[in-house]
Amino acid sequence: MEPIPESDAALDEYLSFGDTDARDELLELGRVAREIIPELVGLSLTVVEDGVTFTLVASDDEVAAIDLAQYVDGGPCQEGIETGEIIQQEVADLFDEQGWLSYARASAARGVASSLSLPVLQDGRPVLGINLYASTPDAFDGHHEELAGALKASAAGIVMNADLSFRTRLQATQALDRIGEQRDFDIGVGVLAAQLDLTVEQATEQILALAARAGVTPAQAGRVLRQIWRFV
């Protein structure tokens, strides 16, 4: 499994941003998870504090092969398309677990038939979110505890099939922008702290207050402060 292009670029930024192990840790997560779940086609890691998501995917050839097999065998997505079952379904049926699962699978991302979401906790609070995506409906059955242990996650927080559309892959395409926004804000904090002889905490509070008053984002406020003191 390999990072999608956007995650590859974002990881380069993240490495220079301070987390020197991010790429190795992500690749290791993918390797470990795929040893347990051979049908794994995707893995997304979300850093809760930064709101940044990185995604690994199987190669295009592997996903294409999975897709082809599903159409030949009449997999869950194909069945929904051919029968029109989902389109005819009453909205109320979606609140039924099986009804919702059928709907989710009919709108699933290419090659995805099941997903598993689990949190990584630190002092009782989630610091990372791991989403796994597999090509068969029962890929994760019987593996919850094993995966949680291998990925150092909480088995108690596991959720099945919550993201068959693979929306974390879309979130991962925005990671580079998020890292850039955080960088602009942090630079603004540093500039303000240096110029006004403030602590980092004081400068952070001032920028957040200024941003709220001006109706701009903290990153925009950071960029403005950086520009101001360039000419002072």
C-alpha cells in the first residue's frame, strides 16, 4: 500500500513541520493491518489535534481487480445497482441496521465493501483516528481485538461500516492546505511573541482574539502579522 499523491506531499510538509516519524508510522500501520486483513484496500490516519488526514491505498491494479471480481461475482454494490433495491427503499428503512448497510454498500467507493473505524486514545481522549477499508463484506469479522491490539487502538471504540464511501480519502486531499494553515498561524504566533515580548500562550490568545474580531481565520491573521513586521 502507498500514500495517495496528496498524502505523499502532505507528509513531506509534516516531516519538516516537526513529526519526523509520520511517514514511517503510517506505512507501518498499513503493513501491520494488511498482514491481518489481506483484503485491505485502504487505510486513513487522522491526527485529531491537527485535523489532518493521511491515506494509504492499494495500487490501481489491485483495486481494478477487486472491482472486476465484484461485478463478475455479483458483489454487494453490484447487487444494489442491478435490483434497484436501494432506490425503491423507504427512507424509514434506512434507520434499520440492514437497510442502512445496504444503502451504504450501494454508494460505496470503488473496491470497498466494508470499513472499520477505531480510535487511538491517550489519557482517555482520542488523539488519532484509524479507518480501514476492505474489499469483502466480512473481512474484519473476528479480527476486531487483534487489529486494535496491533494498531494500539481502542477495541471499545470500534465502529463497523461507517465510511464505505471512503470519505477520509477526500479529507486527505485537503491535508496539505491544513498543514499550511497551521504553519501560517504558528509563524504569526512566533512573530507576535517576539515583537511584543509575549509568551507563546499569550501570543496565541491575542491572535485568536484578533482573528475573531476581524472575522478572519487564525491562519489569515498570522499571515497579516507576518507581513506587517516584514516592513517594520
